[in-house]
Amino acid sequence: MPTRGIPFPAGDPSLEPAEERAWRQRLMERALEAIATPVHEPTLFEVN
């Protein structure tokens, strides 16, 4: 799962608190979808 970078792997301090929460929510939902998806070859999951 892509993140915002090594200094801030699970967030972005440049975002307002509400935007940060929404971004984290999307990241968590995508991560849960990724771990629930059976894969049989390299697979890339994008966060939108």
C-alpha cells in the first residue's frame, strides 16, 4: 500500500484535520480490501 512517504508513513501534516481523517479512512478501507483479496501474482493496490 502506498503511503505519504517515510517521514510521515501514515499521514500528511500539510492536510487539515478533517482532510487527514478522510485520507486515513480511505487508506484503511483500501488496506482492508487488499488483505481480503486473494492474489496469485504480484498485485498493486492504489489509494484514490
